[in-house]
Amino acid sequence: MTNQVMEMFKLTLYSELYQTEKGNLLTYGELARLSGQPNYARQVGRILKNLPKDTQLPWYRVVKGNKEIAFSIGSDAYERQKNHLEKEGWIIRGQKIIRSL
């Protein structure tokens, strides 16, 4: 992927993520597809990993295909994602996202 194509992918990804409404979840694969690169789920993860910690983008609404948090239980990133999701009404058990209230 050229730098120009990657930058367009990122911009589209950020736009799609920004438009994700409270209470909705996307998988890495769904976000890649919505961003025009259906086979780039891993790249989505890399891009989101490099967002600044104070980003206003709802990165925490992006989860694994089996509706689990991708981070290791107890890690800082896991705790931040879990807290964000719980504030939006999701029930979390371990890494599994059970349901929204």
C-alpha cells in the first residue's frame, strides 16, 4: 500500500470510527471493510494502537470478531476499553462483551 493510499485509508477509517454511535460496536474487520480495505483488519489494529491516549475517537468501540476485547486482562489498555464500554452500558466478563443494557 503506498503512503497516499494508506493516508486515505486512515482518514476514511477515522471518519467511520467517529460516526460510530454510542452503544454500537465494530469489529476490526468491519471497520476495515467500511474503510475500503476489507482485508486490512490487522492494519486497523495497528492504526488504532498508535492513536494518542487523549484521542476523541471512540477506539474502544472496536473489538475482535468474536466480540471480545483484544487486550490482555489487567493491562492498561484493557482497563481503559472496559471502563469506556461499561460507561456506555456494556457488560464485560473477562474479555467477553456480553451485551448492552
